[in-house]
Amino acid sequence: MKKWISFIALFFGLATITFAQRFAYVDSQYILENLPEYTSSQSKLKSQTESWQKEIEQKQENLAKLQAEFEAEKILLTAEQVKEQEKKVFEEVKGVKDLQDKRYGPKGDLVNLRRSLVKPLQDQIYNATKEVADKRGYGFVFDKGSDLIMIYTDPKFDISREVLQTLRPDLKPNNSNSNSKNNNKNTNSKKRK
């Protein structure tokens, strides 16, 4: 019996501590969109991927040309020459696949470039969020833009603007976030009626 009482007391003690925590959320996508560094990194990423795509398309054109020449000359070639040409075509196909994998594969150049451009910004957002959370006494800060499903968010717990101001005090953020706040307020007032 004493064990049960101790267990219940412990449970209510932990529940009280948990419920005493303060919560907030940020919209990392909103913050990123208001950072000039993010816009710059996105344009670098776009221009680099376009360059890589042109490189791959050039290789594919060369492959198509080689295959067409081989098919046109195949009838005139000896069996040994056919094998040699097939080997060339196979190597060219493999070269195209290898290049595509190198550029766009799971461990490819695109993944590495994206990581090198966006990771420093994500670290800055994390540090600014931590600073704001510590200053305002929040125990938990969720990211509205992540896979975490947030069915409803009260705008008074949105610290995205404050995090953005911590990151870049000189920046004037666009009003896309304030529009969602107004929509939430309007929705709430309609629900009350």
C-alpha cells in the first residue's frame, strides 16, 4: 500500500513539473524566407543544379550520338568491332549513370552543397531560438515547419518574429506571419460567436 501511495505521489509530482513547463513555437520557414543569406544560398543552389543538369544533358547527347553512329555502322563492322563498339556504348551509359549519381545521389554533390549552404543558417536559427527561449523561460519550443503536426497554434506563443529580430535586428520581416496571426484571431472570434 505504501508503495502505491509513493508511486501516486511521484506521478503527480512529475505531472506537476511537466505541466509547469512553458511552450512556444517558431516557423523556421518564415524565418528562413526573411534572411537574405537564405535567398542567396537558394540562388547559388539553383544555378549550380542548372549547370550540373546541362553537364548531364551534354553527356546524354553524346551517348545518343554514339549509339546512332553505332547502329548505322553496325552492319559494316566485324564481330570483333561490334563488341568493341558495344563496350564503348556501355561505358558511355555507365558514365552518364555515374555522373547522375555523383551529382544527385544520396551522397551526391547536391546533398553536400545543400548541407553546406543551409546548415549554418539552421544553426543560427537554433542558437537564436535558444536565446529567446532562455530569455522568456520556455521549456519547449516546437517548429511549426517541421513534420510535427500542429492542429492549432495560438499566435501568442509564436516567437518567430522575435527569433528573426535576434538573428537580424536590422531586418524588417515581411508580413506573411502577421497575416496568419490575423486569420487565427478571426477564426477564433468566429468560433466564439
